[in-house]
Amino acid sequence: MEKFNIEEIMNLLKKKRKIYISEADFQLEMAMAIKEKYKEKVKVRLEFCPIKFPRMHIDILVIIDGLWIPIELKYKTKKYENEITYEDGTKEFFALKEHKAINLNSYKYLKDIERIEKVRKKEPTLFREGYTVFITNDLRYREKPKEGCMYEMFSLHDRKKEEFIENKKIGKLEWIGKPSKSTVKDCGEPIHLNKEYTFVWKDYSQVDDSKAGSFIYLVNKIEK
């Protein structure tokens, strides 16, 4: 059976692109990188809708030997503008948005893990493994928030004041202090994770010397 290595895909992406225009741009580049590496051994689908989840759209579905590898992506940024010069001499200007909402975006990343777990449960014979991937230039995602803060259970941190600390999550995760609907918007429901996940950020790219020019990424694997 053909092995699938998400870190090799991330390494391919690092060589091709240091920065993306949007999440859709990131999605397309990852799909092409997967196809480039595995060629005819895989089928790749974007915005795939599983028949048992008619309202769900998986960012990328990789099919190997008839088995599913769903991948969900997040690309959340701080405001950043820069012109990139490529090896062939062409230039491209990037103007990234200020996404903010670290609490809601962290929730949505964990929701992606929950979604893939649901696919695993509903399609046990088709499911092989799954992944969630988050790229950002907002380095606050990896910092442990204040104890008792509203989104403490959803935090994706892996350090506190530059010191690495372990962050694991399993079971029921919910907001602290019953925040209003206007605060959490469409992210009010608790998240339930059946398996344990650890969060460790890695360096993705260094576009320039500014804080917003540093990109990091997070990957979690959803086992069969």
C-alpha cells in the first residue's frame, strides 16, 4: 500500500511558496503538490462532499488504493504586505488580511478535527487517515492564553513565554463562562474529540525580518 507523508508535502510547499494569497490559494497549491509527488497513484478532489454528510465539504480528499485521506486546512493571517520576487525574476504583491479572532479560529481548527473523526466513524471501510493543517503569520496562536480565559479549552498553544509546554486535548471542549452568542457567533456548540491530540507548531517560512513575515504551521493526524 502506498504511504502518504504529509510532512513531505509540507516540505514541497515550503520550496514552492513562502506565502499565500488566501486559504483557497493554499488549498490549490497543496492539492497540486500532492499530485506532483504521488502522480497517478492518487486521486485528488477539492471541496468533496461525503454522501453521508450532504452539508459537509472537505477541503481536500486524497484517494489512495480506493481509501480516503481527508485534509482540512486553515490559513489565518495578520495584516501584511510585501512584494515577492521569484527565482525566474517575476514579482507578485501580497496584501494579507487581518483575521484576528484567535479564539474563533482555534475553535474552527479543532472543529475540523472533529469533522474528520465523524467521517472516520461513518465511513470506517473507506477511511484510511486524515489531517488538519493550519498556517499563520500570527505567532500569538502558539502562546498559552491566560488561565480561565474564554477560549482556554480551544487554545492551540505549545509554549509560554518562549518555553515549550505540552498541550493535549481529548473529550468535551467548551467555552468558559458562557459567552454570548454575539461573541462566539456560529461556534457556540461544544467540540467532542474521541482521541487525544497534541499541538506542536513548526517553522514554515521567513519572508522578511518582521514578526508578520514569519509563518508557522500546525499539523494533526487523525488515525484510523
